[in-house]
Amino acid sequence: MVQYCIQHENKYVETAEKYQVSYQQVYTWLKKYEADGVKGLLDRRGRTKPEDEMSELEKLSAENRLLKAGGSYHGI
């Protein structure tokens, strides 16, 4: 969604309508992305396990989510 908005000259209303979210949500996510890149878009709710406490499946799942978001995986 952020990528779409950027590619379409930051048209927040158009992006919000396309993805059926609020204008404020588009604006907030774009500002987070501009400030911190893909890492700014990660869900920070709840406790994130340190990498050494993650099972192999949890590590692969975290890597997959990050790669889908357009980032690169260097441990979480």
C-alpha cells in the first residue's frame, strides 16, 4: 500500500479508497515508512522474542514477513 501511494504521487485519498482503509492510516504508514523504512512498518505490539529464543519455524516466519514487506533479513 505504501509503495502504491508513493508510485501514485502520494495520493492518500486514492490509496485509501483502493485498499479500503482510512486516509489517516495511509498517511500514518507512509510517514512511518519515510522515517524508518520497512522496519517502521513492522507490528510492534506484544513482546517480540529475541532470535535466540525463536524456534526454526518462528525464525522462518519472521524472515518471510520481513521479505514480503520489502526488507532484508539480518536477524530480528
